[in-house]
Amino acid sequence: MLKVQEIRELIKLIDNSSIDEFSYESDGTKVSMKKQGGQAVVTEQRVETVPAAAAPVQEPKAAAPAVQKQEPEVNEEKPQEKAAEEGEAKDFDHEITSPMVGTFYRAPSPDSDPYVEVGDEVKTDTVVCIVEAMKLFNEIEAEVQGEIVEILVENGELVEYGQPLFRVKTK
């Protein structure tokens, strides 16, 4: 059975690729992914192992390495590159983290200004971003009073549960 982290990685790879549908079967567990409206939808189910079904199992396994070759490494380094461009390490007391897995947006719409910029003062109820999950747009509040000292993710980037989004110097 695939680990949760392996499934998450597969979802990211499928989301960032032109593949519309993907199936993988191993040790009696079948994972199927299909894009619906631009987002990957995952189905996992237990199946009984039948010796005659050994041939179809080989095709999905052969497809898996081809997908893994397209693994995007660039997104992982963007926050570090941004900090390096600024040329200094900034002090912070608090990190605003993502309460869910989803897509991070800095503004309410593509034409709007971002909710917050580096240097902006925030209060506990200040909306700092949106995380979209399953077509629902969830406003994320600062939950602390202070100054935004660093933005750790890029607009449109996939974020994980608990992933730091902003660093704040509290007051």
C-alpha cells in the first residue's frame, strides 16, 4: 500500500502534467487518479488479488516511472531563493501556516492587489491570503498582531497542511 506522502507526490505530479488519468495497483490496493476541472481526484480501494490478473498490473507499474521523471523540484526552492534575493535573514516570532491542503492565492482575484505585502501591519482578524481546496475558497486570517516580514510561498502554489505561508514579527 502506498504511503500518504507518496500519494501526495503523485497528486502533485499528475496536477502539473498533461496526464488526465492514472491508475496504479500493487499488493491488493488500487489507486486511480483522474483530473476533473483541472484538479486531480484520487480514489483508493482494496482489491482481491487474482493470479490471472497479473498481466494488467504490469502496465500501471511501467507507467509510474515515466510520471516520476517529470517531478518538479523548482517549487521547493522558491522561498529560499526569495530570502537570498533579499540578502538578509529577518527576525520573526510567528509563522502563519496553512490549515489545509490546497492552492495558495495572495489576492481575492487575479486583477486585485494582494491582501498583504512584506512590511504590512496585520491584526488578528486581517485576511492574509486564500487557500482553495475542492473549489472552496477559504480566507486565512493572521491570528496574531504584528508585521509581515516574509512571504514564503508563490501565488498559485500548492500548499500542504501546516506549511508555513508567512512570517510575522509580533507586537
